[in-house]
Amino acid sequence: MNIDPRHLAQLSAIVEEQSFQLAAERMGLTQPAISRNMRGLEARLGSPLFERSGKRSLPTALAKRLARTGMAIRAAQAEAETDASLMAEGKRGIVRIGAPPIVAGRYLTQILIQFLEEKPGWRVDLQVGLVPELRSMLSRGRVDIVIGPRDVMNADTGITFSPLVEDRIGILCRADHPLVHQTKVSPKDLQSHSWLAHSRDSLLRQQTEMALLESGVETLDIVCEVGAISAALEIVSSTDLLTAMPVKMTLPHLEDRLKFLEFDHPLFHRPIGLSTRRNAQLDEGATWLIDRFRCRGAS
């Protein structure tokens, strides 16, 4: 049975107003038109919707039940019209964003908190994943923007990348680690200590190992592998283990427990930027977030 939802909405108005004429005026129809629609709905249902009581037409139990559905239809329509109007005015919308774990941590969430405070009509959908997952989400339209390292673009010609923040990988340890007090940290020093490594599929791990190899670190004594950034930071802050982290993305987590060593290499360069589908049109919410991210990166 195919019931026109507009007829259910009209039925709900009749039940509310207790008058065909008032309901017709409310729905922008004539009284004959709304009466004709109700007769058609009765024919489709095979059951009467109104019973005569003197000069009045009283709704049946079926009419009252269907009227509740009609009320929901009218409410949804009113909400949709409001949403469309506010979105057209840039006052409401949804930002679907993807980011790797370390970017999605305090560095990005602080910006998202400000966004939600300043744009109360907007929603944020934040997806967190490794670089290959984010690239797939972006290509399939599950997210509209990705904020992450340059490799998110990879060889996919359907994705564009624009830099937002100049970052690099640093060697992280607890604040009172023995290497912190050394004026110069050598590859031999790094090789002589045990390490906490990130997931094997992590771009951060791949880039770190390549840079350390180029710098002269022949082997790494990896005694712990962790996929969660928060867990990695907690473990490193309480042990003598070394790990690698993007410097600017990690700064909000340092407090007085962690510190980066004085060690660098050109391959540690790791710009963080915006990846979008080619020719994508960004709405006001996404533009706002990108501007704040860029301003923070410049500070």
C-alpha cells in the first residue's frame, strides 16, 4: 500500500484543528481539496477516517493513529526547511574530518572545542585512523577533509594536498632521561637505548626508521609496540624508552613529563596539511577549521 505522506500530514492538521476548513488554511489548501484528499486516503486504506456526529466529523481510532505519523512528517519537514535555510546562510552544517591519532589529539581537539563554541548550529564528525585508512575514507566520500601528513595524497590523482603546518619528527623521552643532559646526541646513543615503536603500518614508524637508518642508526632495540598514542606517551614518560613523535602535534602533551632530544635529520621533515578530493568545494565550517589550524601552525 502506497500512502502519500502529504495526505498523512493533512490528516494530522485536521485532527489538531478539529476542522477541515482550518486545516486547509493551515496547509495552504482549499477545503474541497483537502476533503478530496481524505476521501482518496480512505479509499486506499479501505476504512473510514471520520464519523459524522451531527454537523461535525470526528476522527476514528485509525485516523488518530495515522495522525501521529502525520505530525512526525510535518515536524521533520519543518526541521528540514529550517536546516536548509540555516545552511544556506552558513549558520548550520556538518564538518566530516579525518586525522591520524597524534593530530586528532589535543592539537586538533582544542580547535574543535573552539569551533563548537563559536558555531553552535554545526556538527563535527571526526574519524581517526592511520594514513591508508584516511586516504580510503577520503576517496570514498566518508570524510570531506583530512588533516595529516603529506603521504595522505600518495599516488591518488583524485586527492590534492596543501600544507598547513611545518612539522618534523623528534625523538621523545621522559624529562629526566639520561640523554636529555647531553649537549649532542649521536646515532650511537640512540642505538644503545631501547625503543617504543608505533604500529607497523604507521607512516610515522616507516618515516622514522628510514631517517634513523640514513643518520647512521643501524639497528633499533624495539621492546614495545603500541598503536595508541596516549598509551605510548604514558609508557615513555615512566620508562627509559625512546620513541618518535611529530614535534608540533605532540607539544600539547608534553607538560613537564616529556622532552624532545637534540637530534635531527632532513628526513624527519613532516609537513601537516589539508587533503581533499580534487575540485571539492569546502563549506564555511571546513574553511573555519582550516584557517584556525593554519594560524595555530604559524604561531
